[in-house]
Amino acid sequence: MPIIPAGDAIQIAIEPASDDYTWAKHTASMGHNLTDVNTDDGTFWNFTQPFKRKKHAIPTLLGPTSIAQTNIEKANCLAESLEKQFQLNDLHHNDTETIVQDSVEKFLNSTPNSYTDFPPPHNDEITKCIKNLQKSKAPGYDGISNKIILNLPIKCITTLRIIIENIMKFGYFPTRWKTATVIPILKPGKDPTDPVSYRPISLLPSISKIAEHIILSRLNDHLEENNILIPEQFGFRKNLSTTHQLLRVTEFIQEGLNNKQKTGAVLLDIQKAFDRVWQDGLIHKLINYNIPHYLIKIFHSYLTNRKFAVKVNNELSQNKIINAGVAQGSKIGPVLFALFINDIPKQFNTILSIFADDTAILARNKNHNYVQLALNTHLKTLEDWFTKWKIQINTDKTEAVMFSYAINPPPPIKIFNQNIPWSQQCKYLGVILDKRLTWKPYCLHIKKKFRDISRKFYPLIARNSNMNRNNKLLIYTAYLRPVLSYACPVWGYAAKSVIKILETEQNLLIRKICNSKRYMLNRDLYRSLKYPTLKTFIKKLSTNFYNGLENHSNEAIKNIPTYTPNIKLKRPRNILI
């Protein structure tokens, strides 16, 4: 779908042969109904749904032994492929395996049949959880939707409370709640005929998620009271986000560049991280962390004998067994994974950066030989730890970048006896970091991404669209501006020419929404709309973000250097000037 420059605007020509034909057809069927769209009765959100994501029909699949053509054949073909994915990595460490086996057996044989020492659930707690359910979420294997649960009478809520209380009492998670319906989603740029090219989206029964929420609240309370999770892990934790971790990494790199130091970073790719967790190894670690026994018993029951079935156009495959991993689509799974990798080795001359399974190690020094030595030493320690806990590293996708102004290539680094090639840039937590932290490659990447998404909404926000201006602005604010402003407190200090790349994109779209003429100035449009410029919005977000860092409880956040912004020295906090 070509983009045609037209003065101060971007006009997009929709061709009948393009992939967006269905969106154009959908818009044509709206007629003048766009004028009646509003946010009060849900019509606005209903009109925007078809524009957000395209549904890809699954073509004929080429399985290892046969060709899948019908929906049921495709479902079973994908299920067989996923069953291989939910298997333990073929890594062995005899001493650790023996210790883990003895530890788990001793725990299971020594625990009582029931527990009484646990905080019991209450109706108010369950009611509050139910009120937070999203109506639009798809139901799980049982077909009970959130809309049904939101209308449950008090008697049913009491029954649910009794069930959850007995789960805690006897340490048994219902088998029916451990069966997931998997919806296959094609990965971008992958071969649609290959079963491996599909990402599994697991749908669990909504009632089981209510039970998980109650159990998880007890686990999180224990983790916070005893300060168990390492401060370097920012994933799925309260008051921590990808932006916090990105700031920590950026400050470390930028401080090195300002002091003429070289900073080496290695970004590790864990293969099927959540799908291949060693479950007995996880239970062993929970025991060592002194997690309450009733919780460990629940988690052991929760993880064992899990099943899934793949759904293709209302056809379900045969049930398949999950032999490894934490439950996909669950509330508890991410926290259990964080606990599984919580004892990852650290080193005094490197820093560790983790968000869920995205792991990076960094070292800096004026001498790149020292950086190489520090990284290689840490990687060697990690190799032993990964093997010990059956974690597979995808060496082909592991990246390394030497952040410096030097031209000479740094010495090589290795993991599992395989060289990691040095790159000019890397992508970490959705942000592209180039070797000099100019942020230009990232802004160019966001520009392309922004235009791609804007095309999807073009029939709604075009100059000749019948949708009113306020709704067009709402579409931009809700769906498009977050693309431009993601993690802006980290990169907002970039050069004006770099930020201008993204400012131009917003200006062009605002002009299109307003159907402005050539002679109209951007500042007049923003003033009349009472809408902030991108620069103003970024500064506001950044100010709130940095104010939130004060008195933060996380030790890794506390160690981020604080300083007075100085325009002569490049640092992230310069955005506040």
C-alpha cells in the first residue's frame, strides 16, 4: 500500500489488491454511520476493532509425516508440534538431578494431608478480583466467559470461595482447570505452512485465574516481606517496568561514553524460556527459599499433569500432555519463572539486567581487553549454571555490542565455545541501542512502525472520513501515540534532529485529522485543539517518571546515578531541562 507525499500531509492510496482491502470494504459498509460513533455506547471501540489486527487463516500445514488440510488435521498437527516444544531440555547434571529428586521426594512425603496455617480467602477479596475481569477476554476450555462470572450471585461467589479455600487446605489444584485451549498465531515473517511458525496463545478457564490471583497474592506477600527476588529482576513486579530497566542500562552505557570508557553488553536468548522450565528443579528452589509449605504443595499440583488442546476454527485437537514449563497464559507462571532463575550468578565487575527472560550482562572499562575478560568470565559461570538447571541458550540469537566511539574491532567473546559476533546495534526490551547511543536507528525504526500501524487506521482518520475530529484524536491518542512515546524518558535526551523524526510524524497525522490547509501553522493547530506537541508530551511523561524514582524501594533503582541535568553532557535526565 503506497504512501504518497502530498504537501504537509501523508495520503495513503488503498488499492483493492492490497492486504488492507478488507479494512476498506469494512469502512465502505459503514457509510455515514461514522458520524454517530461515540465512546458512551461502545460504538467507537466496535468500529476500531477490525482495524487493529488482521486474522490470518491457517493454510495447509506440512507436518513431519503428513499434510494437514482440514481444520481438525491442522489442530492435531499443531498440537503435536507444540507437545515437542513443552519438553524438558536434553541437558544433564547428575549431581544436581540427584539433589533435586531427593529434595522433592522428601518434601512430598513429609507434608501433611491438609494445612490450616494459611490466610483464608474472603468473599470481598474474590468479588474485587471478579470486578477487575475484562469482558472482552475469550473463555477457556469450559466456555465460561467473564461476562457470566461478572453476573454471578453471592451464593456462587461463596461456593467459589469454599473451593479456593479447599485448594489451599489440601494443596490440590483441580485437574479440569489445568487444561488450556491454545490459539495458534502466526509469527511475523515466518512460513505459514510450517507448524513451528505459530506462537501458542493459551486460554485458561477464567475461574481458575481467580483462584490463581488469590494464591498469587499470598506468594507475592511472602516474597516482598522476605525480599526474596533479586533487585535486578524487573519483570512482573510492582512499580517496575521495561522503562526502568532500560534507564538503568542506558545510564550505565552513557556514563561510560561520557568518561571515554567502552561498555560491552551481551544479550542472552533463552530458548523456550517459559515452556521448558524444569518443574522439579523449580519445586526444589521454592523449598530452599522457604516458601510456605501449603503454597509449594499447590504449585506442585498446579504444574503436574497439565494438558492443552489446539483450536482451529472451532475444531479442537486431541489433548496433549505438558511435560515441562510454567503454565502459559497464567497469572502464577511469570512469578514462578522469576523464582526459577532467581539464583542466576552475579559478578562484581559486571552488572546484570533482567526483565522476565530477557537477560543482559554489561561491563565497562577504558581497555576493551578488560571488558572482554570480564564478560567471558561471567559467561563461563553462566554456562555452568544454565547446564545445571537445564536451561538452553540459543547461541545463534545471542547478541553482543561494544558501546564506544572507537573504530577498532574488540576482541571476541564466547559462550559454549561459540563466538558471539559483535554488532553495531542491538534490540533490548523493544528499544534499539546503537553503539554510540545516538538513538537515530531506533527513531527510524519507530517511524516505520508508526506508519505501518497508521495505515491500518487510515479509513477512520483520513481527511475525508466521516468520523468526527474528537474520535480521530482519540484513535491517535489510544493506539498511535504510545508507539511514538514508548520508553521516552530513556531516549528523550537525544539530539533535536533525531527527535524531529518522530515529531514530524505526529505533526503530519494531526494535520490530516484536522484536514488543515498548507498555510495553517502546526503551533496554531495544537493551540486550537488544546493538544500537546510530542516534545511537550515526552517531557511531561519523563518528569512524572523521574519523580517516581525518588524513594523507590528497589535497590537496583537506588543505584542508578542521580545528577543535575547539564546540557553540555549527554545524560537521560537532560530531558527535564
